[in-house]
Amino acid sequence: MEIRFEKREQLKEKPDWNNLGFGKYMTDYMFVCDWDREIGWHDARIVPEGPIELDPACMTLHYAQETFEGMKAYRREDGKIQLFRPEMNAKRMINSNERLCMPAFPVEDFVAAVKALVKTEQDWVPSQKDTSLYIRPFMFATEAALGVHMAKSYKFMILCCPVGAYYATGLDPVKILVENELVRAVAGGTGFTKCGGNYAGSIAGQVKAEKLGYSQVLWLDGNERKYVEEVGTMNIMFKIDGEIWTAPTVGTVLPGVTRDSMIHLLRDWGYNVREERLAIDDLMKAGHEGKLEEVFGTGTAAVISPVGELRFKDDVVVINGGKTGELTQKLYDTLTGIQWGRLEDKYGWTTLV
Ligand code: COI
């Protein structure tokens, strides 16, 4: 894939590196590539970041044919920049696109595009503790037509933004509300994909949770509203009586890159990881019996996020006294150690840009 480059007249002012928040400051450039039925992918380019023109009849604005990914570039202590398992994001996007009848962007081209953009934006990769360059690849239909069908044209784009912690609380435990009315995904639906529609449908639950003082929603399965699945922006794991439980990725749960990496680490450390369905009633019972030792979310944006409280209807369980657990901290230190190049990467997960 050849990538042409279009220079920006004036570079943007850099943000305050100590106050980045999440997803607020886009960098100077973006990657764009077009697809149409006749010629496939063409005109890969890195161009100044800014507004794009869309026909108001563009199918994405009406029928939400859109998928996205989330990944990060990390600044190591020696100044070099690295990515974490980028091929997994590329493959997951292909799986998402297959479900939504959208074209595949080849894995090698995906990784090459991410590397080329990050290289162009190397001055935007922050070096403050726990900061990184968040990378947002996304694809959407561009055809202007109101019939519901597979579009004749698509755009694949990549944005970058320097970020700090996803949650304002940083590594302090978050409080999570279990949603018992609304559902996020059903068998046969799009739950396993990373498509905008999944997130649009989740916002009502998020608003409800925030009103009650909770920062995220834990979704139950959409068929029986009985088994725990995932949280708004991350997968979730439970340490119960020394074993780790997490929902299986059977079609309604996003196959997270961080989730997979944590399962590798945990199994390497001798933990029994049970990728099995876990009923919310059994989870709350374990909490009341003192067997629910730790709970943590896993995600690219959220990294490893300790959970200090779970509420299901009127039942509340406080986990580990509301403090970050030992295993959660160890997972966080190990994962971030590998990602920022402070620890040896014996798994071959990182790749230099
Ligand atoms: C990520 O973890 O990268 C995500 O895509 C979650 C996002 C919705 C903030």
C-alpha cells in the first residue's frame, strides 16, 4: 500500500501534557483510505486532521453502518515508541466488518497505516506517567442512498489523540451498577463487534447509572437477563475463591485485546481462569459470603480498572473494602510495564513503530 502525504500549513498547539483527559485533543494528521465496489481500496493518504464533507443522505447517518477499533502507542523510557498487539485490532475489525457486511481492510495494511500515522505524529506521543497516544481506526459507509443495503462505498480512517486515564478516578476503584432492564446484546446480534450502534444503545444505561452515582453499567445477557457479560467500555473479571471468572466471548461479548492478554498472564501465574457464564445472583451471593475477592475491568482505554462496588437492584456489595486488590495491582503493573517497555515482553506482544 502506497500512502501519499499532504502537509499541513500550520501545526496545532500541543495540549497541557499533564491534563489530557481522554479523547479531547486530535493530532495534526489523520489517515484516510477509500473503498468502492469497482476498484476496492485506493488512495491511502495521510492528510491534515479536520472536518470531512458528507452527503446528508450518507448511509452511516441513517443506518449506522460503522465499526471502530481502539489501540494505543506508548513512549518508552528510551524515547522509542511501541504498539501493543496491533494485529489483534486489525483482525477484530475484519470480524466486526464481516458481521456488518463491510469490506475488510487487510491486516498488513492496517498495521502499516497505524505505524505510518504514529511515525508522522511522534511528537504527539506523550511521555508523562500513564499517558499514551490513543489510536482510533474506524470505517463507515459513504454512499448517499436511503435504501437499507450494503453500501457501494466506504471510508477507512484513523485518528490519534494523546490521552491520560479514561476514568477521572484514575486507578482508584470505580462503582458499577448492574443494569436489569435494558440490554446491550442478544444472541445472533452484533454484541461481539466493535460497532458504534452497540455503544449508542448503551448510553441510556450509562445515564441511568450516573444519576445514581455509578460510573459504569454492567450488562447482563440479553436473553435471560441472568448472566454477567461486560461493562460499558471494558470486559470484566471476578476473583472468586481464588479462581478468575470472566464471560465467554460467544457472540454477545467483545473479544478484548486486554482481556486476552490478562487471561494469558493469569494462566501463566497458575490461576484457573474460567471463561464461563456466571449468574448475577451467584456473583452477589459470593460477595455477601466474602468469597468475591477482587473485581476488575479490562480494556484498551480503561487499562485495568479496579471495581470497588457493585449494585444490583437494591443489593450492594463492596469489594475488597472498596480498595484496589493485590492481583488487580499486579496485573496493572505487569501489563503497563510491558506496554511502556519497562518490563521484558516475553510474549512478543509489542512492536516498535
Ligand atoms: C477502548 O477501550 O479502546 C474502547 O474502544 C472503549 C471506548 C468505547 C472508549
